[in-house]
Amino acid sequence: MVVSTLTTTTFSSCFPFPKCIPAHLKSSGGHPRTLCCSSGDEDLNGLINVSSMSESERRGGAQMVKSSDGELPAKNSEIWQLFKEARQNILYLDKQRALAIEELNKAISEKNSLLEKIEELELEKQAMDRKDQASICWQLLLRIDSMVLTGMINSEEVSKMRRLVMDHKVSIVDAFTDILQKKDAEVLAELRQFSYRSKKNGFHIVHICTEMAPIASFGAVASFVTGLSQALQRKGHLVEVILPKYGSMNLNEVQGLREIEVEYYSYFNGQLHGNKIWTGVVRGIGVTFIQPLYYSSFFNREKAHGYSDDFERFMYFSRASLDYIVKSGKKPDVLHIHNWQTALIGPLFWDIFVQQGLEGSRILFSCHDIHAQSLVQPEKLALCGLDPARLHRPDRLQDSSNTHLANPMKGGIVYSNKVVIMSSTHSKGRIIHSSSHGLETTLNMHKEKLLVAPCGFDSSAWDPEKDKILPENYSADDMKGKAVCKIALQKKMGLAENSSFITVGCFLSDLSDLSDVDTENLRAIVQNATKMGVQFIFMMTGEVTSRHKGLESLQVKIEDANVRFINRHDETLSHLIFGGSDIILCHSLHDPILQVPLKALRYGSAPIAITTNNDNGFRHFPDHDNETTKLAMFINSTFGYLSFRQALDEINNNPSEWNHKVFDAMTKDFSWDAECCDIHISAYTAIKSL
């Protein structure tokens, strides 16, 4: 019987048999020989001694096989049994190894997930600790306010105590964690145990305004006050806010709301009138609410503004705020006032209050909407104690166009130490000469104290690297997640799913802000773009009312398989729209309320402005004035000059240049903590040196 050499598929590789091997299979040295075996079925076709068999041994082996036909089947059977056992062992070990690797990978994945969760929880804990710290500090400061109003401490001591809280936040927080359970006398006794050691570090800023997010959001001032105040406090400054107590206010967002059990009086229309004071903490910021008693109807209304007596209402509030500051013994570095509603604080401060313990304070006036001006009969200025004859002059409050009327916003400009005009796109020169709305002469006269600042946005809530709403996070260094977001957005909206399709998002707050020409251009541009496969998603950001009939009309005019309308605001979906869009159409690149252009830049979605243009596109014209903000310079040099058609052409024909601009925008910091905050700190510093 001749045993043929194996030539079929080799099983695994040469291997030593670990089990007992018969002596006749051992080498002369007594060690088992290494065998390599191959077989196409369950029968043994042959064995080859690979490791040590010489040519002579192979010849001798062949002769042995021929001469020992009787012994060969038994030997082969024994060898084959060993081989099968070895193969089973190897298969078992391979299976165990695969299972071990799978378990290891699973353990590594679970470990990474656990580490990420721990890091996330640690960040949340740090954020809560900071929030709790700010909340406790502000609750303590507001308790100090109530003490001075009730006569427990004098204005000199209260000033030292406020500074003590500001300069020793950590130790103060440790000592006063249960402040809400303590009586004023107990709090005062413990405060007096602290020594006033450190010098003054940051500024003490008091915003006197008529709105604040999220408790009273009506316009641009609301998000500005909250965003800037938080940014300033992160940089070591003490910021508080004074607001009217509106009947429609969302008090659920106020932490530790309490009424101070004392009435204080303010002057209005020739008499002193009582007010209630409420205090609380909003987003880590101390807030004081003023509630008139005699004029209780001033702020207990369905809306915050839009009434025929708005001037009287906000003039009352402005005077009451200053009376409260003096009564409480506060000595802020800066009184920060906003728009025409609190602009009269400027002349009130310099004509009446500066000599009442506020000699060290200064006024900064922020103008968020220079177009919104309230003109009044000059005689009404006397309601809050001002002298109409003294103020109704061309260089003071007299309106330049309607000379028989007084202009409170003009008074805010004239009587403030610094004026900041909020604009994300315009330069100082353009504002003075082209966008002053009748105040060009006044702005030009006071241009040395005029600054321009951009808006900001909340980067903690709007960041594609950390946004928990997105299906996959991404950054300028790793954009794979943006394609995932686009597919998720397309799927959510029932659009064709393809990451190479250009997707455009558009947030509409009020179509009444768009002219008929702009609305028609919007329809035309969408219809032209959808023919090229461009997808559009429109979302309303405000309440849809009868004023928004233009939305229904627009929806009918541009009905298309590539267009979707969302007739309500959806916060979760808005994150996905920013994450999945290549372009965000904006009513304006200056959007102080929603900050859509700034969020678009951060999410790698190019903001393109909607303006009337002869080529049926959307275009914003750049401003080359030297006195402009970094944001304005950047946005005007990247996307501001592009029409929608030009943007599509660049995406299709010059993708490398387009991507470079998108990536560059994502790395810029345009949050409240950046340029906006820096400009205001610079302004505070400048006016304190006056």
C-alpha cells in the first residue's frame, strides 16, 4: 500500500502535537516531530515529516511502509485521531480567542463610554457648582439690599459688605450654603465676622433695562443683557439687573424669588409713590424687580410694551430704579442703560442723582435699535423731576427734525459717558452717516465716545462639538459628523437622502419684515435652485398669526418636492437644521434676537443675507470703513458679499475655497465672551478713568 503525499488545502500551519505521541513517531532525540498535514476530507491521505526527516529517512520510511502493510492502518488511525483532537483544540482555541477579543473590545468600548460619561458629569457638576456659587452669592447680596432698606445697616457698611462678598466668593459660599433658612440678623452677624481684606478687582455693573432673557424676552435687549452679564461675571465682574415686575413675566426661571418686606418711595408727577421690591437670581445673575403700588397698572398688563403711555411707564421705572439704588446704598461703577426706554437715566443721573452718593458711578448707553425712537412733548419730562426748559435745547434732548418734541434716545447719547451701538455688520462711519435715523448731527458731535460692538451668542448651548441634540458631533478638524447630520435632517424632513445634495435652511421670524420685492425674489431664487436639486427647509421662529399670511402665500408659491415648511419653532429641529445645512438664509447678517448668522458660522453653515438685488439673489454689501468690528470685517470678507447664486457657484466650482472659509469660520469665537464682552470691558475701563 502506497501512501500518497498530501497536496490539497493545508489546515492551519505546521504545529506540534501537545498530547502523548507513540514512541515510533518520536525522533531519535526523543522529542516529538513536527508534522504538517493536509486533507480534503475526513480520511488521511498522507503525512509529511517537515521538521527533521532527511532524504534517506524518507526513503527508509517508504520501504517500511511497503514492508509493514499490516501495521500501517493501526498507526494511521492513531495518528489521525491525534490530528483530529489537535484540530478540535485549535478550533476551540480560535473560537475562544475570538470571543475574548470581542469581550475585550466590548470592555474597551464600555470603558470609553464610562469615561466620557464621567467627564460629562464632571463638566455638568462644575457648571452646577458655578451656578450654585453665583446663586448663593447673589442671594446673599440681595439679602444685604433688604437689610439696608429695612435700616439694619447703613450705606457705608453695606458697600463694604458687598465688596466682601465679591472678593471672597469661595469662602462666602462655604459659609452661607443655608442662607435661605437664616434670618437677616443671623446673616448680618456672620457677615461681620469676615474681614474686609482684599482690594477691588472687577467692576460693579448695574443694568437698568426693560427686558431680560428668559424671563422677559421681547426684543434684542433681552438676550444681550443675559449673555453679556454672564460673560462679564465669568471674567470676575459683578453684574446685576433691575427690571419692572411685569404681570406677564415668566417667574419660573427666577431662583429664590422673595419680596423684601419694606416699601420704598420714588418720585413721579410731583409726589412720592410706594413700590414693592422683589429679588431673585436668573441664570446666575442677581435681579431686582420693581413693582409700583399706586401705578400698579403700569406693568400689570398682557404685553410689556406697545401702549400709548409707554413713555410714562418707562420714565416711572427709570426714576424708581435710581431712587432704589440710592436707597439701597449701592455704589456701582457703571449704570448700563438701554434704548430709549431707560435713556432718561442719563439726564436724571447728572441733574439729580450724582450728588446722592453716586459720585463714583458713570453711565454707559447701549443702543440696540437706533430706528426705534420715542418722541414726546417736552413738558412730560417734568413728570420724573427733570427741567424741560433746561433740556429742550438743540444740543440736549430737542429732536433735530421735529424741534417741538423731545427725543429721549438723543438724551441718552448726550448724557452718557460712553455710547455703544450694537451692530454686527456696520462700521462707526456708516452708522453715523447712513443709519442714524435723524441722529447724524448728534452722533457726529459725540463720535469720540461712540463705540460699535457686535452681538454674541451662547456657545455653551450652540456648539457642534458638544451639541447633544445632533446625531453625531463634528468640528472644523473632523467634519464627518456634518454629513451624518445632513442625512438625518433629510430623513427627518422626508427629503431625498444624499449628503452631496446642497441643503439650505432658513429661519423666518416675521415675513412682514420682508418687502414684497424681497418675498418675490425669495420665491424666484428657491424655484431656480430646486431645479438644480437644492433642498430648502423653512422654519418659523415666532408665533404664527394673521400677520404671517405671507408665509402661507410663500408656501403655496414655491411648493416643491425639495422644499419643506415648518410653521412653528422647534428648538431640537433648529439644531439639526444648523448642523445639516450648507447654507443658512438670513433676513439680515445683523440678527440681535436669534443670532442666526453667528450660530450658522459656528455650525459650518454659511450665512447668506436676504436683500433685494437685480440678479434675483441675496446679497449684503461689505463695509470697508476702518472703524469696524472684527466680526463685521470677517463676515463681510467671506460670505457677506455673496449673492445666493454666487454661493451656489462657489460650492460647485471652487469647493476648496468654499470649505476653507467654512472651516475658518467654525474656529472663530463670536460668542458673548469674545469681542462683545471685550469691547464693553474696554468701555467700562475708559469711563471709570474719566
